[in-house]
Amino acid sequence: MPWFAWLLIALAFGMVAGSLLLLRDSADKMPLDQDALERMKARNAEFEKREEKATERDD
């Protein structure tokens, strides 16, 4: 392959790596109040119970 093809490949990899690093740095945590967090935990617990019942029924 000619040298400019290798240069284009290196630039493409650099752009992908740079955009992933930029995305990681710009990500912020979601500010949740205590009530919303408790509701999410309750929903997850309920979903896990349903999943266990469905798994037991299938066995």
C-alpha cells in the first residue's frame, strides 16, 4: 500500500479514538434525588422477582 493510504488509516483511527475520549470526558452523571433513586431500586427489585418467577415456571 502507498504511504498515503497508511496515513489515511492512521488518521481514521486517531479520529475514532479522539471522539471516544471526548465522549468519555463530556459524560456527566445524572443528578437524581433520593425519591427517584428509591423508585428505581423498587422497580428493579420487582423486575427481578418477576424474572425469577418466570425462570422457575420454565424449569
